[in-house]
Amino acid sequence: MLQAIIGPVANLLGTYIGGKMEKAKAETEAKISIAKSKSKIAEKVASGEMEWNQTMAEASKDSLKDEWLTILVSIPLLLAFTGHEDIVMRGFKALEQMPDFYKTAVGVVFAASFGVNKLTQMFRKK
């Protein structure tokens, strides 16, 4: 009779301990993964690769510049889809006549606002 009770209790205890061990193993693996990620980030920051992005992110936290530029870029789209294509085309023709230094300056503003890395990745896909 004692064996009939001990067997199921031992199985239950074994399952409980096994679950605790699996949970501890998963938590340890997660902590190791996070530590490795932080190490990679630290290496990039140390090499200067991430410094610019972090500095720009901090500087633009309270800025409305990104929102303003997004609205500005959206205006031609809205006009084009609401029957005002002529205005959009006249605007783009006028931009073609702008001096190169102005076009470059506009590109720099967008690159600085939205992130140089994202912008260069977007143009590399072509």
C-alpha cells in the first residue's frame, strides 16, 4: 500500500522539479542572449558605428521635425490622388530647375531627420 502512494508522489515531485529546472534553464539562456546582445551594442558604440544614431535619437525626442517632414512629403501624394496632379507636376518641374546645392541640402535635411542608415538602405535597394 505504501508503494502505491510513493510512486505517484515521486512522479509528481519529479515532474515539478523537472519543470523548475526547465524554467531556470530558459531564464539562464535568455539572460545569456541579452548579455550577448548588449555586448554587440557596446562594441558598435565603442567603434563609433552607433554613436551618431543614438545622438540623433536623443536630440529629436521632443522635436516635431519628423512629423513636419512626413506631412510635407505626403502633400504631393494627397494632391495627386484628389485630382490635383497638375499642381504636383508643376511642383516637380520647378524642383528639377532648382540648383544642385539646394537639392543636396534638402537631401541632407531628410537624411538627418529620418536617419542616414535608413536612407542609404532605401537607395541601395534600387
